Amino acid sequence: MSDQLPDCPECSSEDTYENGALLVCPMCAHEWFAEADSEEEPQVRVIKDAVGNVLADGDTVTVIKDLKVKGGSGPIKVGTKVRNIRLVDGVGDHDIDCKVDGSGPMQLKSSVVKKA
């Protein structure tokens, strides 16, 4: 099986294996997409805010509605600025990983923020 899969591009290990659409190296934990034989280009996921602006890692966003926080001391108020966001595939619709001042690290939905 490993003779037909490519070597790891990070550590050159021959022990790579498939995990869904990804190839994984058990030696260094590097993951990458397998080169498709077809001429299809990989789908790039575009995340947009509540008004349609495209978001990117490191952007600053503003919360557009009060958000209740489970186990938190209080809600996150409208107008709260969140700096240095990171786009992720989170739980459910949560696709922004960030640290909110006064509330700590959390994940937000892109539908409740606006690019600042």
C-alpha cells in the first residue's frame, strides 16, 4: 500500500496512509491533499461575514448582535471588536476561532460578525 502512495513532503517518510481525501504521515503528523489524477482544481472555501465581505486570517471583525455565552459571565455586546481572527472548520456553523477581550478564546459564526 505504501509503495503506491507518495512519500511525505516534510520528512520523506515512506509510511504515509490515506485518511479520507488527505494523506497523512504517522512520523511527523503532516497532512496534505493527494494529487488528483483528474484535472479538477481543489475547492477553496470562502468565508464571508454577515454583509458579504470575504474574511481572511488576521482580520479584525465587529460583533453585530448580542451573543449569549454558555458558562460565561455575561453576553458579548454589539460592537465588540475581535482582532486577529483565524478561519477554521469548527463545530457546526462556527468558522472563526478568536479571543474576545473579557470572554476569552472561543469560536464564532461568520454570520454574526462584520469586517471592521
